Amino acid sequence: MKMDDLMDRIEKFIKDGKLKPQTTTIRIDHIIPGVTKMEDVAHIMERAAKMGIRSIKVSIMDSYGYDEESKKRGVMDNMQRLGYNFDAYYDKYQAKATTYYNYGSLKGKV
């Protein structure tokens, strides 16, 4: 399902009284640094704010290569095989903050 289709459904539920914006939470999973477009994240947040939704949770993909359990799952290897460059977007253990978040672009909109 495309993001606007889902947001349209949420908006209809709110208009029909089936959801209350005060108790609705929007989740954005997973933000993948260098892949997820921040314009899309901002669009979702702005649409939610216009509906009166103030609770938004996001999840940013970890680099996954730093413990034995993660290595067994092969997440990092598989993503590298698909062409994802972890070095460009991650420090040793976490995403580089400037890659995925610019507070100024959303300030005052949510």
C-alpha cells in the first residue's frame, strides 16, 4: 500500500469518527539512511499534523553488523550484496544523525 493511500484511509476513519486523532499514533518503519526519502517522511508527518495527530514514532535501521546474532542473520551482508553502502551512512554502531534528520525542515509544521 502506498503511503498516501494509507493516510487517506486514516483520514477517512477520523472523519467518520472511527479514530480519534488524540489517541492515534503514526509509525514510520524503517527509515533507512540513504534510501528513505526525507521528503516522504516530512509528507507523512505534515499530513498527520493536519489531521490533528500529534503522536508519531519512527524507527531508524541499525547497521546490524556489530554483534554475533546480527552477523548470523546476515542482514548487513545481504544489504551490501544489494548495493547498500553502510560506510556512507553509518558510524561503527549507529546511523549518522545528519544523514537522516534535519529538524529545521519540520520545525513549526508538526
